[in-house]
Amino acid sequence: MKTMTVYQTDHDGCYLYPVVANELALQPDSFNIPYGAVETEPPAAASGMVAQWSNGAWATVLDNRSTALYVASTGAQYPIGGSVEVGGASVSYNGLGPIPSWLTTTAPAAPAGQ
């Protein structure tokens, strides 16, 4: 039975890890490729970046998923993927690409006396 290496992605298309796909016993040259995995090897990503599969190709994008973020207008901590109302519209940020202007990495100042 043949095997091939494929590359697993998450729900945003970000590369996670390599996976071995096995040939289907009753369909030679067809492989059991897991959902979300792609056959094309991802590029190496520099620190602070991640390889993302989108529209049939890999790209490297900024990875802010582990960055502490705050809503600029309120100072509230922002959970990645959460929804916030800004200017009457519900907006969300998945942590990939540039940080939108309605978010900041600057923590709000502690109240006086603390």
C-alpha cells in the first residue's frame, strides 16, 4: 500500500502539521486525504508569520493569534474571533493579517491607586 504526505490545515487554512495519507485499497492511486489537508507542501514561515492555504495556494501571513489584543475604544480585552460592535457594525478578527484599527496591543492603564 502506498502512502503520501499531505499537510493539515485548521479552519482558517493555517498550516498545522504533516499527515500520512494511505492509498485506498479498492482504488489504486487514490488516497484517503483528511478534510482540510492539502497535497502541496507549505512554505517555511518566519517568526510571527504562518503559512495559510487560501484560494488554492499557500501564502505567509502575519500571525497575531497569541498576541494580547484590546478593543481600542473601550480597553476591553479582545478574544480572538470574538464579535465587537464598531460604528454600528459587528466586526471580528481571527488573528491573521494586520491588526485592524479598532484593536490595539496596548493594555489599558491600571486605575489610579492600583
